[in-house]
Amino acid sequence: MPYANPTSLVSTEWLSQHINAPDIRIVDASWYLPAENRDPKAEFEAAHIPGAVFFDIDEISDTDNPLPHMIPSPEKFSSRMRRLGLGDGNRIIVYDGSGIRSAARAWWMIRLFGHEDVAILDGGMKKWLAEGRETSDLPSHPAERHFTSRFNSLMVREKAQVRKNLETAKEQVLDARSAGRFSGAEEEPREGLRGGHIPNSKNLPFNQLISDDGTLKNSDALEVEFEKVGIDPKAPVITSCGSGITACVLAFGLHMIGHRRVSVYDGSWTEWGLDTDMPLSVGEK
């Protein structure tokens, strides 16, 4: 079965053929955990897809918030998009150096602030390089472009809303972290963070949506993954993870199979796990 939203994912072959189209804008949204010891901005400067601009997930955020890369104000987001030359009338293609991970966060943010014409490059920079496609080390100097921000609050959840959902159970909560972190058996990478998960949440590690070659699994395989963990396709879903990055991979997967009511818990486990007033569960379920 084909994807429900096929235009939200483009192949490396498609991008290679359309790279010079006047309405196409390419975005590198690479981001890595500190333990990975990778500098995404330095890697971008050394080699990126020609014409790409760098979307700094840590900077295009609410930098006054002690939590990592929380969403910024609409004003800040519009300002940063404008500086990157991303705006109205553009078809934005997002990639990252992992395949599909942080690109999903940028995809979600761009849609959150009202720009629907955005897609993820399937397989990302890893696939692009594996195929021997052209890269550039030239600095990007995009012409500014107006970005009209239309914030969609239905796409994001705050801690109080997730806490309230424990009582109402109106929304399913799906956690993208590894099984070990979800159960509490594995230590969290951030100091002071409790182990475990939001009570009554389900676990689907984000990498289970990705094929061995780094591309997104097909629609049928995605549906199987969500079915295996007990997600009701007719009920709304809140996705969560460690800090709001890979939760967006789950949101993207649900979008690709046509799920219409998906939101991301922006603070995710970093916010919930640090707050000792928030209940938690440990174990596999």
C-alpha cells in the first residue's frame, strides 16, 4: 500500500533531479547526542548538499528555557526562517546526517509554524554520500524570504496536558526511546534524570521505523510496527522521547500512514523525568 502522504518524503534520485528548481530549498538539520562526539555545523561546513542551509535545532529554540531545544516563539522562528531564505512559496526538503532522525524534528517544527510544503529526504546525507552524489563546502548566503507563521497548537503538547491525560486517557502516549531507557533498566544520558516512563505509555523505539539502509520502512511495514505496540489508528497519539527529537520520527511515521491526530510532547522525558512531582512507571509496560 502506498504512503498516505507520499509528497512528505522524497528520494535522493528525486532531489538530484530537482535540486536546481527555483522553488526548492534544502535544509541540513543534523543534530547528535553529546556522546556521539559529532559537530553537525562543522560537518555541514565541510560537506553539504549543494545549496543547503544549516538549521540549528539547538539555536532555533527557546534558548531561555533550561530544557534542551524547546520550541521558540513564532516571532523567533519566523526570523530564523527568513534569514535562512526559507519562506512562503518554497518547497522545503530537510535531511540529516543520520538518515532520518533530527530531520523529522525540523520537518515537524516547520509544519508546526504553518508551512505545509516540507518533505524529508529519504536516507538523508548517508544515502546521498553512499551514492556518490555531489557535495559542496561553499558557505550559504541565502536571500531573505518572508515566512508567514501560523502556529498550530494541536501539534504540540505541554507537561500539564500530558499530566491531565493520565486522568482522561483520551490520547495514547507513545515513547520513541530504547526499550532499556523506557523500562528504566538503562541509565538516562542526562544527569539527574529518573529512569522509567510516563504511566500507561507504550514504547516504540524510533529506529524500528527505519530500514537497514537508513530509509523509512514502507507503509505496510510501518502499520505493522504501530499495531505491534497496540496503537489504535482511530485514536489520537502523543509522541514522546528523550528531549523531543526522535518523538518527531514517530510523528512522521504516523503521518506517512495517514494518522491525522498526532502531537509531540515537546519537553518529553527530560522535562517529565526531572520533575519529581510527575508520576512514572518502570518495567516493560
